[in-house]
Amino acid sequence: MTTFADIAPILERQAIELPSWAFGNSGTRFKVFGTPGTPRTPEEKIADAAKVNELTGLAPAVALHIPWDLVDDWSALRSYAEGLGVQLGTVNSNTFQEDDYKFGSLTHSDPAIRQKAVDHHFRCLDVMDATGSRDLKIWLADGTNYPGQDSLRARQDHLAESLAKIYDRLGDDQRMVLEYKFFEPAFYHTDVPDWGTSFAQVSVLGDKAYTCLDTGHHAPGTNIEFIVMQLLRLGKLGSFDFNSRFYADDDLIVGAADPFQLFRILFEVINGGGLEVDSPVQFMLDQCHNVEDKIPGQIRSVLNVQEMTARALLVDRPALEAAQAAHDVLGANGVLMDAFYTDVRPALAEWREGRGLPADPMKAYAESGHQGKLAAERVGGKQLSWSA
Ligand code: LRH
Ligand code: MN
Ligand code: MN
């Protein structure tokens, strides 16, 4: 039997990066609702992320999106973040909001547009040098809407050539992660639609290039934990963008739509060594809070990941292996389900208190009056939206 005391040392080192854009206002193409207290500057987004870390001990870094988080002085932003107890984390490049990129960025047929997109990534690497960030995350909106619109093959070749230029500029301690998504904003094809394409592109680059798996970027019914297992097996799972979805790329709170799927993913992460000290896997959220308050939305999210990690760690592995070896189908399934149905919340609450954290971070935030204080303080200026 695995006990909570056995798994505590692993929980101790769990770290989940928060996306700066989760603290901005967001919505759908129909309406973006404003929330009182929403940040007006990158510094205010970082302060909100630091609050999540203060109450949970789980979120020591904030991911940036360039150009959404542009500042004049990156070293000053870094010192500001460190003063609040958080690091600046993954830098996300953004080549999807300029007219020049209407028909593609790193895959564009025009070499001048491709070079412009490559140069943007070079600027992101400069930012990383100043912020001390390790990872450059590339997600491309590139794709086509109609069969025949462009050459699928030529675009893939352009992508390989552009990525190689960016890879060559990575510092010794820097990495590149290539995120895939099977649709949106392009609807016929996207240039990095699936893990296989990301894997094919990053494997020819070298050891510093990995795949990023965003849980919302798969067709409904996809067995995501299988992909997790395969990428770990191949040594190419670089990072997660966690969120949950009911229909499309909903970016809802991780574990909200399908807690069992999150459990199965984390079970495969553990099996593949993804929680070990030297693991290459970076855990990150990629979410938006359209109608709920953003700070408690992020607190709920990191707690969901922690709770499912604890349950996945509690799987009685010797019992599972014995049942599997005996082809005891229902016995093996039962071992897994026993762990999934274990309520770890009381043990986690006690463990948090032992580390000087609030037993219930959601309650502590609600009772702190912090949300009201932000709403009173953050008047004037322009609230940021998730995409600026
Ligand atoms: C694309 C995506 C990608 C972007 C983020 C804002 O859907 O998941 O990670 O950087 O959303
Ligand atoms: Mn993502
Ligand atoms: Mn997405």
C-alpha cells in the first residue's frame, strides 16, 4: 500500500507555471466581459500570479506571451517578479496577430515574411536572455481553410527551415517546445496539427527541441494519455499546456470537464518519469477565465492538478503489476479506480498547514478580501484582455 507520507516528497517539488494571459479579461468572439480588479500592466498580472503562489506554494513561475507582455526593461520586470517570489518562465512567441501573417508565418510562401517571423523568435530569445527563461514555446496559427489553397508539402519544408534557424540561436541552457493543434484558426489544415508532426519536426533539430502537449488541442475522444506515454517514451515531451474542454479549445479550468482524464494523464506522466527531479517535462496552465474571477480560477486549477497528482501517485503499483501479469482485467482496473476514487483533500489540507500554507487556499482567498481590494485599487487605466 502506498500512503500519503510516501508521496509527500514528490508533491513537495510539484511546480505549475501560470500563463500571464489568464489574468486578463477574456471571452468569446461574441463578448469579452470585464471584471473589476483586472490587471492593467504586465506587473499587475505578475502580482496576481504571485498571489496564487503565495496561497498554494504550487506556482513559482509565470509564462509570458510576446508581444502581449511587452515592457521596456526586462531585467526590471525580472527583479519585480523575483521580489514577489516568482520567476519569469516560458516565453510564448506570437505570430498570429499581424496582417503580414494572414497566409502563414514560419510556413509562409514568401521568404521575407518567413524571415520576419524568424526574427520575432530571435527577439523572444533576447527576452529570454534577460528574463532568465529556459523555454521558447512556439504555437503557430498557420494553416489553410480550403483544399488546394496552398501546398501542404512546401509549407512543411518551410517550417523545417524556419525552425532550424531558430533552433540554431538557442543558448546552451535554452530549449524550444513546439505546440500542436488540429484546428483553429485555420479550419482545413494546420501546419502542426498533431503530436506526430511536432515530433517529426523537433526530432531532426536536436536535443533542445521538444513537443508541447496542450490538452485542449485534440479531437474529441482522443486518448491523450496514450500520446503522453508515447512522447515520454521517445524523450520528447517538453511541456504541458493544461486546461479542459467540453467542445473545442475551451481553455476551461483543468480537471473541470473530465477529472478522470486528468488522472489518467498524470498516471502516465508518473509512469514515464515525468515527475522525477531531472524530468524535461514543464507543467503549465493555458487557460482563460471568461466568467469566473481569475485569481481563484487559477488557484482552483493548480489545486486540481495537485489533487489528481496525489491520487495518481497513490496507485498501488505492485498490486497493479501483479494483476496485469495475471491478466486479471477487472482486478487491474479496480486497482487504478481505487486510487482515482481516493479523496486526498483532507490529507492535502493537513500537509499544507504543516508547510505554513492555508489548509484551504480557495477559502483563504475568499476570506482575505483581496479581490475587493484589487477592485478598489485598480481604477483608471485600461484593463488588459488575454490577447494584449
Ligand atoms: C493556441 C494556444 C497557444 C497560445 C495560447 C494563447 O490555442 O493554446 O498555446 O499561445 O493558446
Ligand atoms: Mn496552448
Ligand atoms: Mn489553445
